[in-house]
Amino acid sequence: MSFPEVFELPATLDMTTAACAIGVHVNTAYKLAQRNEFPCRIWRLGWRYRVPTMELMKAMGIESCPVDIADVDNGADFAGSID
């Protein structure tokens, strides 16, 4: 998952998306959740798991900072145009 993609995520994530974000297989993510070893808090809603995006980002070392996706795209375009 790219850095800009992380900032476009919804407020909560399903376990598959959260596993992708931290770079583990979804089965591993479920095992970590069952052992209370997932890197952040998880909400269990019936048979579903939801992961708060901001908490996952903090666990990944990404602090909450205002980043506009257009700024990221403009910076990438600028960097690509430098000879």
C-alpha cells in the first residue's frame, strides 16, 4: 500500500485491508487479533473485525498530519520533471 493510499482510507478498515497496510497475510492478522497481539486496537462487531485507521497509522509510525493528496501528486510530478 502506497503512502498516498494510506491517507485515502476510510475511518475504519476491514481486516483484509488492515493486514495489507501492515504487510501481513490476512490469516496472520486474524491470528494476531485472536491472541490480542495485533499492533493496535480492534473492534469486534458480531463476527466482523474493524480496525480504526488512525490507530493503525499510529502503530505504523505515521503521525496524524495534514497531508493533501493533491500536494503529494504535485510533489511527485515536480520531482519527475527535474532533469
